[in-house]
Amino acid sequence: MPLLPRLCPVCRHYRRVALLALQPALRFAHSEPPRQRPVSAVEMAVGLVLLFTTFLTPALYVLGNIKNFRKQ
């Protein structure tokens, strides 16, 4: 056994953590399959509006103020 882990308690702690991380993960077994329900038209519309608003608002701001950005 190397001398450093015996002298340094912190190194021993990290070795235990590394060994715990290498163990196989336990899998959660579901008793029932998830319920599938179709997405309504309202939910789809709200999602699309939020998606486009999120990406287009900053782009429109930059394009609207491009002259100010070029002056700087």
C-alpha cells in the first residue's frame, strides 16, 4: 500500500468517493408504464409562442439597434 494514503486522511476520503462512483447504478423499476396523453392545441400554441419569443426577441433587439452597435 502506498505511503501517502496512510499519512493523508483527505486522500483516503477521496479514494472512497472514487470507488463509490465506479459502482453500477441501481435502476428504478416502474410498476406501470407512464400515461400518454396527447398535447392539446392550446398547449402546442403556447409552447410555440414561447419558443419563438425566446429566440426572436433578442435577435429583433439587436437588428433594431444595429446602427447604435456599429457606432460603438
